[in-house]
Amino acid sequence: MAFDFGVGWVFVGILVLVIFVVVAMVKKRQSMATAVVTFVSIFFVLSIGYVFIINNVQMNSFSSIADGTKIYFNWLYSAFEKAVDITSYVIKQDWIANSTAGK
């Protein structure tokens, strides 16, 4: 039974592996900063790979890569807007405990 991985996912996997190797080689005493950089890098690589693969962005010309980049930043902006909406909704809630709940 063979797995059918697309070329895009193989490329994303190689990039993630390269990031782990580079971070491991450069790791010093700043383990917290290294962890943050690692997670942010993995997020960007996986999210760019996801958006490019889902939208069938071909990486054979500069114009198609530029279009894919525009799609990615629109997706990222939309995700940020949704996070802001959820955060503002949570902040506006009445989080005071019900004083009659224990009686």
C-alpha cells in the first residue's frame, strides 16, 4: 500500500525538517526564544503550504507565486480578523459569578 503524497506536501515536510535542523544547530541559551521562533516558523511553513496547495498555486513563474502570496496574506488577515472578533466577544461577556448559584 503506497501513500500518494503530493509534491507540495513533500516540499513542506522538507522545509519543516530543515527548520528543525537549523534551529537545533543554532540553539544556545535562549531556549524560549528558540521555541517561539520554531513554532512561528512551522506555522508559517505549514500555513503557506496549506494555502498554496488548497488554491492550486503553481510555483513555475513569479506572477503565480505573487498571486499565491496575495492569497496567503488575505487568508492570514482574515484569520487575524476572526481572532479579534472572538477576543472582543469574550471580553464583552459578563464574567461575574452568579451570586445565587451556591444557595
